Amino acid sequence: MKIAIGSDHAGFYLKKDVIKHLEERNIEVKDMGPFDDNRVDYPDYGHAVGHAVIDNEMDFGIVICGSGIGISISANKVKGIRAALCSEPYSAKLARRHNDANVLAMGARLIGHDMAIEIVEAFLNEKFEGGRHINRVNKIEEE
């Protein structure tokens, strides 16, 4: 599995924690930046992660900003990205199961380290169910 990850300055330290966790699991990680905690614009990193996924460089993406809202909106601007903002593990599971989400978004100011790791695990360990959900996902892609 290959994961692209990006953040803004508010999500920088949580991004580092998530990268460490993924690497401990022997998951290939591509850090799309930023590489320090200086102020940056989250759309740059949401777009970069989205393009890495859509261009098939990476299997999934993870994006993190202060609330998770701005960077998830930015990632979703990339055609074909289905970024889901999750603040607990159950929504991460449903995002994969029912929506075939390919990018996980989190808010560093809203969740702690342990919760972030639980959310990441829930997202990565779940599979898309298909079935009745395929038609809905296809309708999302039509717009």
C-alpha cells in the first residue's frame, strides 16, 4: 500500500505522527509537504495529495489541517477524489465501505494523536462494499 500525505502548518505535527505510524507498519509514504511548521496555504497540499492519488502514484491519501475542512474541500476539487473528513473511526470505516473514499481528511485541532491513529487504521483496514453503493459513487463522479 502507498499513501500520499499532506498538511498545512496546523496539521504539520500530526502529519509527522501519522507518517511515523504508517512507516512502522511498512506502508510506503510520500510526504507531499510542508516540511516545516511555517504558515502555508492548505489548498496547495490538498491538491498535491489528490493528484498523487488520481495519477495512480499512490493508493490513498491523507490530508490534515487545523479543522480538516479546508484541506478536504481542496482535495475534493481534484476530479475523482472522494475525500472524507473524519473525527472518529466509525465514519472512516463508512467512508471506505459506502463511499469508496480515497482520501482521509482530519483536523489536527479537533483530535489527538491516539484518535488520529485509530481513524487512520479504520480507514485503511476497510474495503469498499460495492453493491448498492456503486450507483451512488458513480453519480458523485458524474458531476
